[in-house]
Amino acid sequence: MADGRRRTDPAIAGARCWQGAERCSGELFALTYGALVRQILRDREDDVDATNAALERVGRSMGTRIVEEYLSRTGAGARACRSFEDACEAVAKTALKMFLGVDARTRDWSEDVDECVIEMDTNPLAEFVELPKRYEGLCYCNALCGAIRGALEAVRVRTTCAFESDPLAGNGDKFAIRIKLVEIVPEEYPFDD
Amino acid sequence: MSSPRPLDAASRVRASHAPVVCVLDEREVDRRTDGSGFSEDASTSELKSLVSLFRAVSSVKGLNETLRCDGERASKVTIVRELRARFVSEDGATSGTRADAEASGTAACEKECFNAQAMNERAVMDAREESLDDCVRRAREEATTSGRFNGYFDANARALTFNECEAFDHPVGAILCARVRERTAEDVVRVFEDLKGRFRRLPVFGTGAGDPEACFGMALVWDARGGTSRERAEELLKNVQRAGAPDCELLIVNSDESGSFASGVLWSEHAETIIARAAIEHSGASASSAAEGKYMSSDDVERARAYVRSFVTRTLIPHIERKLFALSTQIYNTRKGFKNQFKSFWGRSTTTASRPEAERGYRSPESQIRLAGDLAFGIGDYETALAHYKLVQSDYKSQNAWKPLASSYEAMAHVYLMTRHTRNTVDVKKDIDHAYDSAMLALSKYELSGGHSDIHRVHVEMLKTRSAIEHAEALQLIGAYRDAHAPLVVISAFDDSELRAALLLERAAFAFVRCEPPMLRKFASYMVLAGVRYVRAGAIAAATRCYAYALPATSDHGWNAAKEHLNTTLGQLCARVGYTRASLEFFRDAVKHASHLTDDEQRVRLSSLEEYAGKYEKETPAEKRDAMADELACPLPGMNIKNVHVTFADDRESSESSADNGEEAWEAIERGGVVPQNLLSGATGANWLNNGGRKIEIDQTAVCASGEDVKVDVEFTNPLRLPLDMKNLRLLWEFTPSLGEIMTNEGGSESIGSLVEAKVEEVTLAPESTREIRLSITPHSSGILRVRGVAWTVGTTGFLRGRRHFDVAAPRTRRGPDGEWLRDVPKHKRLIFNVCETMPRCEATLEGVPAQALDGELRRIDLIISNVTQPMAKWIRVRLPKSVLRPVDVSHVPLGEPAIHRNASHDDFVRGATGGGNSEDNLLDGDGAVYALSEWENLGSGSPIRWPLWFHPRAVGRATVRICVCYQPEPPAPKLLTHRTIRIFERVDVAPSFSARASSMPSPSHPLARVVRLSLKSASTQTKVFDIESVRLGSRKDGVKYNLVPLVKDASASRVIRPGETIETLLKCSPTSDTNASELFDFPNAILAERATSLFAFHDSDRGQATMKHFAKGRGDVITNGLMVTWSTGDGALVGAQHIRDVVELSRCADTARTPFSQRSEVFWTIDYPSIIKMRQNSSFTQSNVVLKARNESDEMLDIEFVADATRSAPANVENGGWSLDKDENAWQNRETSFPSDDQVRRRPIPLPPGKPFIWVGPVRRVARNVAPGQVFEFPLTIACFAKGDHILDGYTLSWSTSSKNLTVNTMTASPRAGREHSAPRVADPADAPGAPHVFTVV
Amino acid sequence: MSASAALTVVNANGRSVYERELGSSADSVDTDAHVRELIGRAALDFADARSWESSATYLRLVDRFNDADAHGYRTSGGGRFVLTLRGRLRGNAGDETIRQFFTDAHEAYAIAKMNPMRDEDEDLGEAFDRAVRESFRRRLAPLFPFARTDE
């Protein structure tokens, strides 16, 4: 059904917000995140799996908070992300652009649209980073997955996210996140209007 | 030989420049003449010779002699405060050969370099952990004390002294000693005379190099042990003095009868002695023993000192003064002053041009200048000396006399060195460098000039070596340590003797360690170079020392290659000396750093390591060794002690890897009813990994049952390039039985029949690989089991044993009682096991689960539970995900949440179940249904249960099946382990079959009646043919029941979905009165009822999970539970069902009894049309005429307008295309006539995605004006059909408005249902037509 | 004529964080790794000494051992690079080129130090290695009779 509201191109919307937002230097950002990861690793005594899980949790709580910001800034009501497809597009085109200034796109949509891959051109988190041997298996940017998951959950889209290709871990040359739909939580309407 | 502290360069120079006084002793002469060697008593207890006596007292202090020795400026005086004469024996005053130097030099450093024990094992081993500072301290200490360097090169220097061109070596005086015997004074005087003669015949004067004019002192020596009496000696002295030697004096030796070494003089302590030592030694005298001259009494020495003093003051100094005066005046006359410069210029150019060396006797001017310089130097008048040296150099240069030139340069350097305090260091350094460099240059020229004779080359080499060493020493003296190495290294580069090169390099290294801050890396590298040379020279001890020095310097990060090299070499050296222990240690370290080597080299290292491990073990008795430490130190293979992974007998994994599905999910499931509540309410969840009371929870134990083996995965790394086979690989455990004392296998090998057995493995690690190895251990009794570590044996010979103890890394996430961080060892890393009594263990598997499944298919699988242990397992409960699995036997009802008490029977279960009023909805976990069947109350060993289940995946993608089985042991159950669960985890990839969508429209026949349009779309990837069997509405306990009637002409035809097709089916659902109507329509050859019912059970079970339910909410809809379409594949192999949760209600019900009057529309209309339209062959479409009859129900004139909506399209399977549209919709008006007639079909219609089954053609916009009330107006219309199938005649709008003159109607902008005001037109949809939908079939 | 080049990097704490042979000519008599190390490390001492005397980053030729020249560089952060070159350079572009090479290395070093996953005393990662080799191939390799510029 073609609703009258005319959608602006999400990429443009994202870019606009990115322009609007005040920013911090990329180095500072990358290093801060790096420090975070190091600290978590230290607390976990270099237990890589535990660290991945922890990063994921951190990301999730970030996502659940940040989604509010996103909705208000883009002015897209929560219904913009009702369908999984819209949600993914929003994440790839708008959200990543406006929070990380990253150009990203979705690809590899599955047969019945419940799974796709978000491919990022760059990744400010992973700047300068090079994983030493003893940390192989560490999913450095797992917080990103967590954030996406958290944000989508906040708009009633339960998903699972995982890195499909991660240059740091030495597979693939671009960061790509595979998102899989678990379910769309039904909103509870008042029974009769 | 006690080697005294070596002199520093300055005192060395000073000593060597002291005026030489030759001592001629009558007795020596006799010895030489009558070949009788040393008398035996002399060799031990007596003085070597009088020389050493004089040397002991040679330095005369406290003088105050003023000398006027400058010819040109008589006023200039030099004051001598102290003078030390340099006493040489008659044969000492000759230069030696290279061979002698080699011999004595080697002898000098024999002890420190070649004596293997010089470097003892302890010292070598200490070097391994020595700290840098200690190393530096040690090195600096040794640099200043070690005698080997000087010891060796003094020989070289000594061999070069007394050569023709160094005047300071030429004796300026002599002391003639006659012995007291039975003879007359005349004889004595005669003796003096021929001693003089001997002096004149010394080789130095023989060559004419030295100036024979010297001063003489005479002494009469009375040996107290020589047999003659003292009185006689006194008397003889008087006679001699009278007889023509007036200044002769008496010296007394050996007057101390007791031989108590009264004088206490160490004869070897004195500068000259040290310098001349080399000479002494190779002149055959045995090493000076402490007993030397023990008969000398102290007043003998005093007497000698007095004599020397008087000799120096009365004879020597005046002589030097005279000589200097003469020389300087002469020099002044010949060379100084303007005219002389001029004359000498000519003179030299003619006469003195390049005079052959032989003729450069002492009379030649330059020799005299040199002599003057040296004498001046001798008495400490350095300026004069320097002036003379500078003066003479020009001469030497001009006549290519390279050797003297060089030596004069060196002398110059000596001056600089002596006067170093008067100027600043930088200048001094600059001058010294310049002097020695030019000396070196001159020497090189000398080498060239001298032809290729070997002797010559060797000689020059000696000279060079000496000058280089002097240079280095001088630099070090003025503190320029950083540059001191250069000359030494240069010399060592072109040196053929390994030993000498080694010594030089070592010296250079020491120079580095002495600078501030110490240059350790330089130090280390030069030490290594030296070490290499030492090894070649066969000086093992020295080599070991060098490498040991280098070791601490390379201790920091990196340096792999260096470390490896050092350790290997040290290992080999120690092996040669026989320090097995040390070499073992070194080989170990070597292997640690061997990763960069080629595999052959590594093999060698490894084998030598093994060899020495074995050797050590054989040599040293067990009690001496610390076997444990050795094993811990074993370098191979690398093991990750931080990371382990424990797996239990029932292959229970516990991974914390993925946060969303994993432990948490299982926890939820197990708490979701399968495990009885009262068991769950234990300290921690009765999950059998983290079970155990609080107190054990502190040290974080895991629970296991005795008799079941625990598997521990350990990670090994093989750093080498060759495969590594490990034998006897086993876990180290420590077991505390519940009764009985602690036991362990730490000690040695497995003891058979112990309460715990660790399985022994044998594995081979691939080169440069990391591998996880699974070790298992089995406790046979209850108690606490700790897994301590791992032990193994590497290599072919069993000697290389290794072991490690676990230190599991765990996150510190909890605060302890007093705020410190506590480790939370994750469950799969816990190594303390709480072994409880034997438990029953069951295994459960799913049979017949396909890897691939079709979406919605129905499959029968079996769950098999069997008890693999002896004891009985009780009260088995199974939890199924009811959305995917349900029991085949419908009589199996899931339980609610029964309260299970200890030894409760199964009836209690059921009672609890029924009592709990269990509808499936109030189960704890959303998708779980728990079953507990009566026949599962007891499960003996070896009697498997087979439970048939339906498997019905209903979502495309990866369907995960989690089944959880819970059972309990016979009561009383062990406290720690009240129950067990089995987790079954299956993944099935579900491929899409076809997608079903449904929409319902109200049907006018009855307010609740609906027409449902099913559109079934085969998945794009699908190749199967699906045969639609039946359609069934989701049942509803309360509320209307329906009868289903297909609105299809031939109901008998079976519905088939071919790949890529979409078919549509229309069903009319009309409400019926009988309450148990099967709301079901079977197409021909429907599937078996029981399957259908089971499928329907699935459909019903997940009521309430409709995802998009809200679309239908509040619309007065009727089909709330969706509907189910059963199907079978064309070949009938598979049956299944698609479930449609949400039937979209298209639009409000049209006029019905319910509709209020105001809502009724003024126009009723219907359409006359052929219900079946035959498709014409060889044509893409068929036209057909229909008539729309519209009746004005209202009571006023209406304008009715029919508009075919061109854009509306119903999805359909278009076999051969649809009709193409123009851009603008108005094209329809102009298209009226241009429509091709049947017979002249030219162009095939262009496919119009998604294609239309039919479109309105012909005039598609008709207006009927002024239709009177009650009048029926007929619109003749035409449709063109393209597609076979059942279609609804729609895609138009009918609109009307009260007609008035000049009223223009614009339907497009009209908003539907806009109130009831007149002017605005009213628009109606096809669905609003009474009797709609109008369905026709194209065949 | 045989030639080879090796780079040694020591961080401000004096820990060696990088040590590789960058290239060697086909006929280069395979110098033992430990000799290479010793030379490189030994030169560091002189590099230090020199860096006290001059404030410049590029320390030129700091040490020479037999036929091996050691060139030094000192970052303002206190890291030291030593490039050990065995064999003579073709042409005389030497000094300037080496300085450029060091500058590249310095950049790569700075980036490598930014890696949050790397401890101060850990080895510099592959990225640094790649950068250095690249620069070496571009700048210095042409001046050498090198057969292979990467092992």
C-alpha cells in the first residue's frame, strides 16, 4: 500500500544527520574503543569467548539507548522499521552513516526476506587495529553487532547478528555483518477501537 | 705465578722511559763462562741476580737536583725531584724474536685461557640468571684485573725493546759488581775493567745504534753465605778503593742466617720487573717463588738502596746532565738558528738524503736529537722532549726512515700521555690519535719499503700490534673508552694468530663495558667475536667466559637468533669440558629459541638436548637431581596452561560463546517444567555442571559421578619445523576420597588399581602446529578430584620428560567479601570435581531427523531413550518444542507443572498434571510441552524406549530442535546430583516449499459469510509439484462454524502448483448451524485423515502466535485462527501443510441487514457474464462481452459512471503475457476503436508484469446521465482474458452523484464514503456489489 | 657481489620490537641470523650515543662492521631504527634515499603504535612489516644488486 508520506532517501537522511551531529576525532574514538576492549580482555584474563559475549552485551545496551536518538533525529516513526527489510535498510543506510559516518549497504537478501548482510566500506572502530596471534577468534567489533541487535530489538525486531567477514580476523576484506530475523514482536493494539 | 695488578698505561710509559742502567755481575759472567748452570740452592732460595735486588730499590725519591742541560739557554734549569733507574741484566738488554714472544705470551695467559677448570661450572651456570648490573660489575672488575691481555702482549712489547731506534732503551750507565773472594784488590780492579769491556760489547753498541759513552758505578758484593768473612770483605774494599776504584762500595747479600725472609720485599712487585717479566721468563729463569731471596736481611736492602741513591745522584744524573748539555748545544749549532736552518737545508738535501739504516749510527744528527729527546723525557723535561721529537720527525720523513719515524711518533704520544693533566681531554685525545695514526701510517710504509721477507713482515706486525695496543690503552687512560676499541679491532682484523685476535677483541669488548653508560650490546657482540676466535685457538675456558659474558646482555626481549647461538655454543663448550648439567641447561634454552632454524638444525639441537638429558640422568643419582624442576623446565612442546575445556561423560558441552542461544536457552528450557521445581530449588540450579552447595561453589567445583570419565581438552603447540611425538601423555590428578587419605599420581607413573585412573595417550604434533588434545580421567570412588596438570615424554629416548600445571585464566568479575576481585572460573574450565556416587546415565537420540526438509512437511521421527548404566533410571520426563514436534499417539497429553516429591509415583505426576488444570498455554516455557508417560517411570539398563513423534517445520530457514530429557536415580539420590538431564540439539535446514496467502471478502449472502481468496505461490527455488489436498479453517471453540464451498466451476479438478506457478482458489465460507461441522474442504484424493488431524493439531497448538494479527483485529472479522492448506508432493512422497495465520479482511461488508440505512448505497448493480470463457487456440487472448446492470435505488435523479480501472491488477499465472498499457491512463478513451479484432491478431501482447488475467477493453468509461429512480441502466462492456484460471470480475469503480444540469463529475478526486451531501459523487468498489464477487473461469 | 639489508627497531624502553631481513642478493652468502642480530643490536649502542650528540632524527652512518654499514634513526618518541646494509650501494643516491626510507618507517611505526591491541613491548605487527618492505622495495632495492627483496 503506497502511503502518502514521501520517504527521503535514507542514505541522504543519514548523511544529513552525520553532518548535523557534533563529532570527536577518529583517533580518539578508535583508541577509546580499543582501551575498552583491552580492559574487558584483561578482566576476562584473555578469555576470548567471554570477551566476545561481554562486548556483545555492551553493544546491546548501547543500541537500546541509541535507537531513541536515531528515531528522533531521522524523524522516522517507529513504524519506519516495522518490516525487517525496512529495518535493515535503515541500519545500513541511515544509522551507520549518522553514528559512525560509515557508508554501508545491504546485500545477499535471503529467499523470504528474513536474512541479509550489511556490508560496510570502512570501520572507524577497527582503525589501527591489528589482532595479535593470541587473540585470534576475538570478534573485535562485536559491540557493533550488539548495538544493531539492541537497537532493532527496541523497535520490536528480534534478530541475531554476527560478523560474516572480518578483516581483522583475516577473512574477507570488508566488514560485513549478517543479520538474521528471529521474529517481529507483535505490538499489542487495544483490542477494539 | 701470582700475577700482580697490571700497570696503567701512564706508569708503564714512565717506567719504560726511565734511563737504563745495566748491571754486570761477575758471578753471572763466571756462570756463563764455565757452563755450570744455577747452583740448586740459588735456584730456590737465593736472589735470581743482583738485578732484582737493584730493581727492588730502583726508585729514588726526595731528590732536589737542579740540572742545567740546555745548550742554547744556559739559564734554563730542570729540577729533578725523583728518578727511577731501569736496571737490566747484561743479557736482558737485547730484543727478542716473535717466536719467543709467542711462547712466553702464551705461557703468560696459559692459566686463564687454556686451563679448562679456570671457568668452573657454577660460574657458567650463574651467567644464565645474572642481572645486567652484576654482569657489568663483573666485567669492569675483570677488565682492570685480568692479567692475560697484558701478560701476552708484554711479551710482544718486551721482544721489541732494545731495538736500535729507541734511544731510551739504550743503557746510559752500568753498575759493575765484583764478588768478594780470596784475591787481591788488583784482581778486583781488573775484574771491573773487563766488565766495562763486556758492557761496551753489548749488542746495542755493537750495531752502533747506541751511544757507548756511559757512566759507571762500582760495587763489591759480599755474599754472607759465600764462605768468606765480613772482615775480609771490609779489608778488600779498602784495598780496592786505594787501588784505583775510589768510589767502589760494599754491598751485602744473604746476611740473614735464619732465612726468615726478613726484608719482606716481593721482588716481582716492581714496575721494571713487571715490564721485563717476559724477558726474565724466557731467559730460562724459573718462576720467581715467594722464597726468593729469603736470606736477604732488611739492612742489606737498605744498604743497596743507599748505594743506588748515591749512584744516581753522584754518577747518573751528572752524566745525563753533561750529555744533554752537549747534545743540545750541538743540535743548536747544527740545526737551530736561521743560518743553520738554511745550511742544514742544503746540507740535508745533499748529504742526508735517504741514508740506509745501517749507517744511521748514534753519531748521525737525527739519532742524537732523538737521544736528547729521550734523555729529556727520562728526567721529566717533557717540553724539550716534545720539541726534539717534532724536530727529528721532519728529518726522518725527509729520508724515508719509516721505522724511527713511527717510534718517534709513539714517543710523542707518550709525551702527550704524560702531560695529559695539563690540557683538556679533547685536545689530548686529538693529539694522541693523530700521533698513533701517523705512527701506524709510517709503519705501513715501512712494511712496504722492507720487501717481502717474512721476518720483516712479522717484525712490522709486532710493531703495529704494540703501537695499536698502546693507542687503545692510552685512550682508555684518558677515559675515551668508546673509541678505544677501534685500533684493537683493526689490528685483530689482519692477524693470523687466533689467540692474539681473540685477546684483542676481548680487550675491545671490555673497553665498551667500561664506558658510561656501558655499551652492553657492543660488549656482547665483541665478546661473541672473541669467543669464536678463542674456540678456534682451542682456549675453551676463555671462550666459555666470553660467551657467558655475552649471555646477560642478550637477556632482554628479542635476540632470538643470538640467544640460540650463544646457548648452543655454551652448551657445546660445557660439554667439551664435561659440565653435563650446565650443557643440559644451555641446550634447553637453545631449543626454546630455535624456531627460526631449519628443520635439520632443529633436529640436531633436539637430539643433543636428548643426549645430554640422558647423560645427566645417568651420571647423577636420582636424589641429587630435582626431577620435577627438570620436567617443568622441559621446553617442548608449548602448552597453554590458561585454557582448558572440560567435557563430561554424557558429552554435555557448556559453551559461553554465543550469548543468545546456548547455555541461557538451555537454562530456560530446563526451568521450563521438565525438571521438577523442588529439585530446581537447590542451592544452584540442578544443572549438573554447576551443581553443588554454596561452600564448594567458592572454589568452583564441578560435579561428576564416579565411574564416568571426564574429558579435558588441552592445547599443545609445536614450535619446531619437525614433527614431535609425545608419549606417556597423561593428566596429573590429586584425589581426596570421602574416606581415606589424599592420593596423587604426581610422583611417577600410573599405579594400577588406584581409585582414579588417567588414560595414557600417545600423540604426534605436526610441525609448527597447535592442536587440542583430549585427555580423559576416570574416578572410581566418591570424593574430591583435582586435575593438577599434564605430564608427558618427548622424543625417541625417554629422557626428555615434561610437565605443566594448569593455571586456568578466568574473568575477575565478582567482588569478594572484602572487596578484592574474585575469579569466576567458567563452568567448562573448572578442574576441581566433586565426585558423587554412581548415577544412572541415560542416552537419548532422535532417529530419522532429516538434514533437509521442506517448509511445512510432515515427517515421522523417533526419540530413543536408553539407560546405558546398571542402576535404574526413574521418572523420565521429556520436553518437546511443541511448534515442531508432537507425539504421534494423540493420547499422550503433556503435563502441567506437577509437584514431584521424593519417591513419588507416576500417578502423582498425572494427578498433579490434571490437578494443575493444564491447558497447553499455562506451561512455563512458551514453546515447550513436557511429557511423562507411565511406562517411563522405571527405565532399566539396556531397555530402550522408542517414542514416535511428528516433525513438522513451519518456518523457512534453520529450524533448531532442542529436546531436554530429565531423569532421577533411585531414591535416595546423592545430595549433589538429584537428577540428570540430557540435551538433544538438532538443526534442520528448511527449504521453502510454497507460500500461501489468503484474503477474505464479505459475501452478501450472509453477514458472516466470506469469500476467501487463496493465492498459493510456488517458491522460486522449488522444483517439486505440489498437489493441494484440503483446506481447513482454524477451529474456534466458541463462535460460528463454517461450511466451505469452492467458488470454482469444476470442484472435482485437483489443484496443482507447478514450479514457478501461482494458483488462486476461491472458497466461500458460509456459516452453518451444526456445532461440529468439519470446517474442511477436501479436494480430490485428499490425504489421510489422521495425518491431517495431526497437522491440524500443530495448527491449533500455536494459536496466539499470529504475527500480524492486528491487521484483522477490530474489523468484525470471523476467521480468526487462519486456515491450513494441506498438500502432498506430486509423487506423493511427502505430505504437509502450510498454515496461514492471518486472513486479510479486504473491505467492509457491503449492504447487509447490519448496515444502517444511512450507510446504504443508492445504486445496486450486478453483472451478467459468461461463467466459463473458452480460450481460443493459437491466440493469446479471448474477448467476451458482459453487461453491467445498475439500478437507481434512491429517490432522485442520479448520474452513474462506470470507469475501468486500468492499473488494478490481480496476481495470476500468465502463460503468455498480458496486455501492455500506455503511460497515461487516459489512453483508454482513445484506445476504443484501435483495439484489434479477433481475426487480425498481429502483435503478441507484451508481457505486463506481473501480468493480468484479464482487462477491460473497448470503451472503458461510460456515463449514464439522469437515471431516474428505480430505473435500471445497462452498460455493455467487453473484457479480454489472457490467463486460464478463476478470476474475479473486478478492477472498476462505479460512482454516482445526484444529477443536476451543468454538473461536471470528477470521480478521480472523489473521496469514497464521503458523507451524504449531494454534489459529491459516491464511489463504490466491485466488492460492494450485491452478489459479488463475480467469479468466472477461463479454460 | 653479495648484499643484504636488515632493519632493527627498538622502542623507547630499549626493547627490540622488530627485526627482519628486508632483502638479500641471490649470491649473498647466507649470513647467520645471529650475526645479523648482533651487528644490528651493536649498532644501536652507537645510535644511542650519537642521538645524544645530535638532535637530528636521522643519524646517518653510525657504525660499520666489516662490510656492513649500520645507519641509524631516532624518533622523537625515543624509538630507534637501525638499518644494516651489507654490500655497496649502486650509484651514490645513498644517504638521502635512506633518510626517506627511515621517514616512511617512522610513519608506519607511529601507526603501529596506535594499535590498541598491542602492548608497548610487543612486536610491531604485519602492517608495519608490509609498509617497511614496500618502502624498501620502492626506494632502496633499486640501489642494490638484490635478487629477492622479500623472503
